[in-house]
Amino acid sequence: MTSPTTPSGPEQLAVAFRAALSSAGLPARDVAFERPRQREHGDWATNVALALAKPVGRPPREIARDVVDALDAPADVERVEIAGPGFINVHLAHSALEGVVRAAVTQGPAWGRGAPADNAVRRVNVEFVSANPTGPLHVGHGRQAALGDALASLFDATGWAVTREYYFNDAGNQMALFGDSVAAAARGEPPPDNGYHGAYIGQLAAELSAAGQLDDVRDAAYRRMLDHITATLDRLGVRFDVYFGERALHAGEIADVIARLRDAGHVYDADGAVWLRTTTFGDDKDRVLVKADGATTYFAADCAYLANKIARGFDRCVYVLGADHHGYIQRLYAIADAEGVGRERVEVVLHQFVNLFRGGETVRMSKRTGEIITFDELIDEVGADAARYTFLRYSNDVTIDFDMAEVVKQDRDNPVYYVQYSHARIAGIMRTATERGVVAGSVDDARLELLTADAEEELVRRIALYPETVAYAAEERAPHKVARYAEDLAEAFHRFYTECQVVGDDVELTRARYWLCVAARQTLVNALGLLGVRAPDRM
């Protein structure tokens, strides 16, 4: 999202450079910009001259010179230099840094948010967790909850209309076994063969018995379990727009989609069963829709569920799944192609697993029950913020070694504490300014040109990276980029705080530094908000 106070970025520079290409009689070409690795190489760099060298048949440095000579640079560009074999480096003026501070302050919660280039609003369904209500959520579900929620927030921050959805099985044999297991526990009997065990089954039976809900125990058991799951997710700050039960699809949608697929020539009968010819669409084998006994399969429900999402108007359907569901990807693509949806509207985001430690020692069993650690127990021990942040600071494809003793330490080696503490520190500075009678005025009136110390300029440059970090994290489905950015911003603020006294005798410098603190604080709030982590004022 660009505003008049936002300094020149790749979009504005690209417009100027494309005009320069035309003025210099060079072929039209998209002009891409990157952040140079070394600060002395400027704020932005492009290799457009090198890319044109072969088609034009001229040395890249010569082309670069023509481009620079023809360039009508934006007002906040200080200078443009040619480097190396023909790179063009752009150095922004200090006024651009001032514009960053003003943009972060004036845009507030909107700072860093954007929209598609065509400004079209597209609808995305992000389905995640989707654990069957046959037991409590475990730590792996917690990682998926944090990941799915952060992905949904990134979609929202980049202009998508987002629906968070939880899909659960409320039909079929597993749900029957679950209900029968709870009923057996209520009678003081062992569970049926292949039934569900665990302390939670007895606890659930006691709850239903106390509530007088044992008449229809199968239905009551899963509903009560779903309530427990919802309560756990609520503790993490994860709230769904839609809870969708598979049972609704059995009212006719499964039969309808099978009929449509048969009409399209993708369904055939063999060995008494009904099959979808998914090998036509790249699957490793065809899939059964209806078994020989007449029962529809989970795969048939998956077909109907995707059709239901598309019928609800979603342009993109995102499935967040554990790495053990890797085999589902091609299956979902095949469903989309068979239904004529197109696999480009289906996206699967996989995540790896979580290993729990406490002080370096592996933790596999709950102290409370002797069974697997539940997600509720993890939240009890480390808190929702530490859990979410730790899950989200790692790439989806990395297995997390989660040390419960480490993530609650209150020192700068603990990333979540360090980032939150940085926000609390800024809030403390602002309280001090108020107590000492600082009249901040408005950011538009502040003399931001006074912010010339290295630590000040570096902090501003870190703030400036936020919008592109959000855009990149959304495009790459990589919320860990936002977490790592927050850590880098906290580090830059720490250096600034150490080297620059905010509230001092120089009134104008105090005001300028005050507004720099406001900009840093807003950026931290926005970044942590995307991750679903609090930004406390005191710690």
C-alpha cells in the first residue's frame, strides 16, 4: 500500500527507469530492484543494464550510463551510481528516511499492509487444524494452528478476503467408535475393539454423565470434544469463521458431485466399487469413491468438500497439513482438475513436526496423565505468546526442537521475550517523555532531518523494510520471515536506545526521536499482530 508519505520503492523506481529506457532508445523491459547486501551500495540496485547487454549488443556499463543520463529520478533519490560490470545503485536522500517515519506513524495499523496490483478483492479459504473431535489437540496441532492463523493474517494484510475454516469428521466409523468408547467409560467398561483409550475418555464420560447427555452419547461426545478443542484454540487466540462438519456433505452433495464427475467421463465402476480416474490427472492410482458395500469414502467427501468451497465463491482454497499428508497433494490436484476447478485454485502448505524438550531432555509423556503432551499443557507451561512465536519463527519445512525451559527465559537470548521487551521498552520511553512534559506535537511538524546518527538511520531503514517483508512473507507463505524481521527490528532499536538518549535537553531532537520511537513501536505492534502475539507495554 503506497501513500504520498511513503518513500520511493521498487514500484516508483521501476516507473522512472522504464521511462529512462524509452528516452534512451532502449528496448522496453521490466526493471526489478533488490536491496544490496552492502550498505555502501545504496538502498536499491538493478541489473537491467546487464540484462539488456546481449539483446542490444553493447557493453552493460555503456547501457547503464545511457539509462542514468536519461533518468528523471524521484525527488527523494539522492544519487544514482554505476557499479561493477553494470549494476545501477540507487541511494535515497535523507528525506526518504523521514518519509518512512511519517508513513509508519500516519498509517498506523495499516502500515505494511498492501493490495493486489489490480486492486481486485479475491476470496481465500484457509483450512487448518481440522483435527477430528476424537481427542484433545496435541503439540503438532498447535504448530498448525499458529501457522494457519498467521497465513490467514498475511493473506488479509495483502488484500485478500479471508475465511478461516475448520473441517471435521462428524460421520463414519471413527466417530461411532469414539462415541461407543465414551459410552463404555460411562458404564465403567473397557472400550470396544479398536476404540479410544486415554484419561480424557473417562473425563469426557464424567462430563456428559453430569450434564445428563448420555442418551445420544455419540453425538454429544463429539460435540463436547469439539467444544474442548475450540476452547484450546481460543487460548492461542485462534478463532475460525466456519466450522464445517463432514456430515453436511452426506445430505446430497457427495452424490451430486459423483454424478457430475460421472457425466464428465471421469468415474467408472470396477470390482463392485465406484472409482474416480485420478491417474488421468497425475495421481499414482485411481481412487475409490464408493466402496463395494455402498459406503462412500473419505475421498468422496474430499471431492464434495472442494466443490462446496468453490460453490461458496472462493478463488483460492488453501489446505494447511502436516508433512505426513504429503500424499494428499496430488490427490487434491486431481480432484480440482476432474471437477474443472483447475489446480491453480488449490494450494497445500505443509509443515514439519515438533520435538518437545525441557532443559535439553526429551519430553514425550504428560506429567499429568502419563500420556502424550496435549497442547493445553504446553500453553499452561509456556504461555500462548511463547508457543505461537516459537512455532512461527521457523520455516514450515523445518522440524522444531521446542525446549519449554528455554522459551520462558527472560533474557535477550530468548527471541519472544526480546521482541516483546523491546516494545515494552519503547512504551516506557514514551511514558517517561510524558512524565517529563515533552510536547511531541505532530510527526509532520517534527524535525526528522535531525535523525542523522548511524543508529537512528539504521533503525529507520529497518522500519522501511517492513512492508516488503510482509509482501514477501505472504507471497512465499513464510510467516517466519515476519518473526525474524521483528527480531532484527528489536536489535536495531536496542542499538538506537543504547547510543541515543531519547528524552534530553534538545527539544527538537527529543521530538524527532520520540516520533522515531512511535514508528518503531507501531511496526513492532503490526508485526507481532500478524503473528498473533501480544505487544505488552510492561514486562
